[in-house]
Amino acid sequence: IKLEMPTIDLDGEATVLATVPEVVAALESCAVTWQKLISTALEEQLKKVPQGNGPLAEVDLWCERNDTLSALTEQTKLPEVQKVLEILQEAESEHIGNLQIVLHDLRKHHVEALDNVKFLSTLERHLKNLTHGTGFSVVLDTIPSLMNALRMVWIISRHYNTDERMVPLMERIAWEISTRVYKAVDLHTLFKEDRAAAKKKIAEAKSSLEQWKKCYFAVRAQIEASGREQHWEFDRKRLFEKTDYMTSVCQDLYDILQVTEEFYNLFSPELKTVTGDPKSIDDLVRRVNGLTSPMEELTFDPFSIKSAHDWKVIMEEFKEEVLVENVKQIFVQNLKDPPLYKNHPPVAGAIYWSRSLFYRIKQTIIRFQEVEELLTSERGKEVKQIYLQVAKRMKEYEDQKYNQWRDGTGQILPLLLKNTLLTVITEEPVTTKKSVHFMVNFSPILQEIIIETKYMEQLGFSVPETAKYVALQEDKYLRYKNRLQTMLDRYHKVMGTLNEAETKLLDDHIQELWRVFKSGHRRLNWNSLGIDDFIVRCTQAIRKFESLVHQIHNNSEDISNKLLLIESTNLFKFPVSKNGDELPKVKEFFEYVKCERAKDVAHMVRKYTAIPQLLMKVERCVANTNSGKSPKLTSYYAYWENRIYQVLTQLIVKNLQGFNAAVLANVPLFQTEAVLSVPEIILQPNASEIDEMTVQCIRDCVEVTKHFVRWMHGTCIECPPQHVTEDEVITFSFYSDISQNPLIVEQAVLIARNVHKLLASLSQYLSQWKRYHLLWKLDKNIVMEKVAAEKPACITFDEELQFYMKVAQEVTQQPLIKDERCIRLQLAPLAHTVQENARGWVISLGRLLNESAREELFSLQEEIQVG
């Protein structure tokens, strides 16, 4: 479209030209032509609609409109056109107003087209992917991005922010997605494709349709949550009616593929081998192939909402046939081991299962009858024939199950009622009375018969009279069973609390209890009349036995608590340092440990001597005597004596281990001094004395067990002292056994060795002080006489004096404490002695120098006097 320019000369001022009638007339003619041309062009553009149903057609429409209107707009901006408008304006021409209106419309529609092209171009890449992308994966990836881009257009655009513009665009997008699905899913070939690939394609198609709706509502929710943007209140029927319907069809197709795949997996080549009937399996496979035939021969579009009724009929036929076939397969496969409802017994449960399957296919046939065209079709007739065959087999199955149960129940039920109330189970090998257990001898089969009888009557079957009588007595039998079980649970619980020694102790009482139980596993059965009395007698006997066990356990607990206190005693209590570095000396340390131990031993012995009194209480309960030497308690006394031995052994072992740990810890416990005993530097007390005190302390710890006197054989009475000779008395204690225990011997040797190593290490440390040995090794008088004889110069005296002064100073800088694990060595006495020796040499040298100087002074005075 091209605007024709005026042919007259327009040079000159517009105000001048506007006064020339010929010029104005020519320009008015030109203005009328332009008005008609632009009006026609606008009208044609506004009448145009997108050429196609997809969203790209709408984009193309706006691009074309923008190109056309842009070309016109650019022409109106030419200088010639502007000059014409100016002249006509000056001349106040009547045609200028109409032209101005048209130009205004042109600018308005051009701005709109330009704006729409700009914003639609942000969608173009997504729309091209949606239209031309390969595979549904591109569609699935594109839809979220496209929906977000639509939101931005909605927010920013001045023209695509209304329902009138946005809904048609979204409708085209929905059409494009639907078309992708329609083109990809061809029912004529779908069921001939590879099943896995076909399922994948249908699943992706369905996901694409669902993604469209899902992303729409997600962005809609974001817009509402923002609170700043205009909400999307679009016509959902226009946007989702078709895609929702196509989604449901895709789901139907996926279900068909899934069902056929399950059938093919079921009728595998392996099944031919297992069944030995390949012909029947091939027939079934052909039937499965025939299930999809109606879908492959459709005469209507399944994805069209207009064909929804026809598609529903096709799916109903498929589902009904599959259901009947499924029920048939379920019935055949589970005949030998049918799945049962919760609490259903095996036989009645199997019949219930068979009938439930029958009702499922019966309902199917009833629905077939309601829709006449389904039942009268060839496929409907086939389904009906399958139904009749399966129903017949199910009836035969029910009758067979019932007859077997009725005959079996009549034979076994009388035998089960003659079972004794209890049965005895003995663990092998039989070690103690605890190896014997009692069980309620109420057969699970009897319980099952009662339940079967009830369900058989509910199913309408006739049941044997004996079974009916037993079922009516169910509450009584279950009450007996539960009471017997409660009674035995009490018995086994109390027996479970006994250890081996207690079981032997209570042997007579356990035997008495068993005598009460005896009639339950020898004479009484489930037909007996004395079951109530038997349960009462047993319960009373158990209660009495429980009371006895409770008394014994109370005394046992008291004894155990006393032994626990003994075992937890600390036999190596150390003195606490009162003023920082000041630690007890070696002898003080071991004296303190000895004194504290003596106090604790007295307390332990009091605990120990109280134990026989507690055992006599047990004797009073069990044997009704109070002697401490009952034959019935011989093994029980021995049990506790052994426990005492173990406790004392553990006491000594733990204490020795604790002392050894303290010896090796970096915490000093006592202190010793280093002293000069010319010519050696030694510890005070010396190492051998410390070794001896350590060994004695260990020996005293072990000899604690001498205070625990053994009991006379078969009693809990302490052995009196035995006079071997007139002067020698022996007391039998636990010491003789415990002192020879390898663990204790080993631990005692280890402690002594560790202390010895520490002392050796300290002696090694003291050897560095031997470098001062000349201070006390040389005889000071002899050395001084020798020096005096040599008459050394003053400088020699100065050097010697400086040496001894340096030694004295050096000693003051030595550390005066040395910690070696548990021992603290005090070096101050040694340092003081060395300093004193050095000062002694200084004094001796000073005296000699004084004498030498006086002699020379007197000699000089004599010379002066003589001179």
C-alpha cells in the first residue's frame, strides 16, 4: 500500500500556500484519497483472523499486521505528507478533521500491533518447541516455561492483559497440545507396537495433557499469592474440557496395555511347560489378542468428546470381558491355596472366596443384561459362555470342600474331645526341674472346627450334630482354655525366676505342685465335669508356691545387697594432701592405708556374719527348722558360699587393679627424700624399704580374706578355730584359696614390679648429682696442706674460690621436686648438703689464703724493719 504524493510544487511557507485556492483544492483531493486508502487498509487488517488453530498462527497474524501498519505509518511521517497536513490546517480545510481521525486510528492500531509482536516474540521459541519439537519430552519441558512466559506477558503487556486476548491464545495452546497427542496416538497401530514403547508413549501423552492443567493452576496460584497482579479468572471449559477428556482416554488406553501385558506375562512359554497343555495356553493368548480388536477397528475418533458414549461402550465391553477372564484365572490359580479373609477358617474361607468371585462375575452379567447391545453382540455371547463354565466349576468346588469337611469332622472331633487338659513337654537334656513345661492341650484343630461350624451354618450348609453341640459350647471351652493358660503362665513365670540353686532348694515343693497338676495330664479331658475344681486347686497351689518363692527372694536380695557392699569396698584409701605440695611420707602413707583398711574390714565382717541369719530364715520357710545345718539346704548353703568366694575374689582383684592404676597415674601419692650418705646419694627411706612396704601393703590387702571364716560342710555355721598343736591354732578362711588365685598373684607381682621400676628410674635421675662428688670425696685437710705447700699465687686462690661459689649457685637453680608417677622425690635436703659442702671448701680456701697472706705480710714487715 503506497500513499500518492501531490504533484504541485509545495515550496514556500505553509501560511502563504494556504491562501492559494488552487493549491488547497489539489491538496484536499489528495487528503481524501489518503483517508480512503488508510481506512480501507485498517479495515482489512482488523477483519483478518489467524490462519490455523495453533498459537503460532496468532503470532503470524500480529507480525503481518505490524508489517503492514508500520509501512503506512512510516509514509505518514514523510516531509511531503507533513507539509500537506500543515497547509490544510492553515487553510482550515473541512477535510483535515476526517484525515486526522484516520491517522489517529492508524497510530493506535500500529502501537498495539508493535506491542503485541514484541511480547508474543517472547513466547515464540516456546510455541515453536510445542508445535515442532520432537517427542513428548520437549512438550513436558516446554509447558512450565511457556506458562511462566504467559504470566509475564499478562503482567507487562498493555493489550494481552484481558480475558478477550489471553483466553483465545491459551485455547490455541491447548489445541496444539491435544493435536500432538492425537497425531502420536494412533489406535490402528498402537496395539501392534512394542508394548513397553506403547505404554511409555501413552504415559508421556497423558503427562503432557496433565502438565498443561497443572502448570496453569500453579501459575494462577502464584498470581493470587502475589496480591499485586490481576487474577486469572478464565473460562476453564474452553481451556481444559478437551484436554481433560483426552487425559481420561489416555488412561483407558494405558490400562488396556497394562492388562494385556499382565495376561501375556501370565501365559508365558514357561506356563506351557508347567501345565503340559500348550494348546489351551495358545487359545488363551489368542483370546488376549482379541481383546484389543474393537479398538483397532474404531469408526469414530476416540479423542472427540462427541464420541464419548461410543468410547464408553467399547471400554465397558473390554472391562467386563477382562473381569470374567480375570476371575476365571484367579479361581483356577488359587484352587489349592485360596486367599482367606481375616479370621476365616480354611474350608469355609475357601467357599467364601469362591462365592465372592462368583458374585463379582454375576454382577458383570447383570450389567450386561441392562445394556441390551452388550449381551447380544458376539463378544457378549462369548463372555456369557465363560461365565457359565466358571460358575459350574465354582459350585463343584464348594460341594467338594463341604463334603470333605463334614466327613473329616465326624471322625476326628470325638478323638479331640478325649485329649487330656494338659500335656507335658520336656527339654532335652533334662538338667533341672525348669526343663519341664506344661501346655494347654486344646488342639488348634478343635478351635478350627468350632469356627468352621459357625461359618458353614452361615453359608447355609448342614453341619454334624456333634460339631453343632461343640460350637454351642465354644464359650465354655475357651473359658477353660484361657483359665488353664493363665494358670500355667503364672507357674512358668514363677519357675522362670528361680536359679538352679533355688530349684534344688524347692525340689519337694515343686514335686508337690506337680502332684496337683497330675490329673490334668493323666485323667481329665475336655468332656470331664471336674475341670473347674482342677483349675481352682492348681491356682491355690501356685499361689502358695509363689508366696514361698517371694520370701526366699526377699532374703536372697538382702544377702546380695550385703555382698555388693563388701565387693564395692575400697581397700586402698589414700590420705588427702592438706596444703598443696606437701604429701605424706612413705611410711605415713602406708600406715594411713592400713588404718583405713582395718576400719572397712570390720564393717565388711559385720555384713558377712549377718548372712547365716538370713539363710536360717530361708531354712525356716523351706524346712521349718532354724539350725543352719538342714540337709535340705546343703546345696543352697554351698551356692551362697561359692557366691561369697566369687565376691571376695572380685573384691581383691578390683582393688589390686585400682592400686596398680594409681601407681602408674601421673598423680603423686607420697613423697621421699634424696640425701647424701657419703659417698652415695640415696633415697630416704631407701628403695628396698619402699619395695618392702609396698609388698606388705599388697599382702595385707589379700590377707583381708582371712577375716572371712569358712562354714562347716553342709551348713552356714562358721568353723571354730582348730588346735593343731598346743601353741598353733588354724582358722579356716577364704584366704587359702584366694591367695593362690592366678589373677591375684599376677596382679600383686605386677604392682611390685611397677613400683620397683619407678624407684629405679628415680635412682637413675639422682645419678646426675654425682658430678659434685669431689666436694665430699676428697679429704679437705689433706688437700689444704698440699695447696699450702705449693704456695699458689692469689689468682689461683681466686679461680678455686670462683669454682666453688659457682657450684653453690648452680645447685640453687636445680629443681627441688621430681614427680615420677605416684612418687614425689624431694631434692631440697640433697641440694642443701651440696651447698654446705661447697661453702666448706670456700671457707677452707679463705682460711688458707688468709694465713698465706699474713705470713707474707709479716715477712715484708721484717724486711722493712731490717732495711
